[in-house]
Amino acid sequence: MECSLPLACIGVSMELLVGICFIMRRAYRAATLWGCVMAAVFLFLYVQGWARGLELSCNCLGAEHLITHYPLDSAMRALLLGAILVLAWDSRQGENGLWKFKRFDFSDM
């Protein structure tokens, strides 16, 4: 049995967990830090594979995708890392973060 299938399942489950934490705003700071770690490691592995001349492909959800535009894909992954870094910075701001959410109370209606 190949080692890649269990590792892929662990990776997908960690991504889902971080995404659910973002949506539900539970353990938000931990989710942003873990998302930064995952995005940085993925970007590092992707760029070093590209630099070594490896042919990278993704068989995500049964759809085969051969990566042909490495600079564009690297830039997209770097932008994703930047977005997660902004979320991590915002999570450290506490109540004075970038995005202030106002709750509306419709219980009187």
C-alpha cells in the first residue's frame, strides 16, 4: 500500500478543520496559525519541487491536473499564504481587529 493516500487524507482533513474553524470562528487564532504553517510548508515544497525539475500533478477529488504554469501557480499559493497571514495578524488584534461585526437584535419583532 502506498504511503501517499493516508497522508493525503490527513492533509485534507486538516484543511477542512481549519476551514470549519474559520467559518465558525472557533479557535480562530489557532486555526490561522495552523493555516499559515500548512500554506508555508506547501508553498516551500511546491517551489523546491519546481526548482528540482519535478513534474507535479494533482489528482484532487478524482480529477487529474498536470501543473504547467509554475510561476502562476506559485504566485497563487503565495497570495493564499499572504491572505492567511493577514487573518493571523487580525486574530492578534482581539476586539479591535480589522473587521468589526455588528450583531442585530431582531427579538423585538
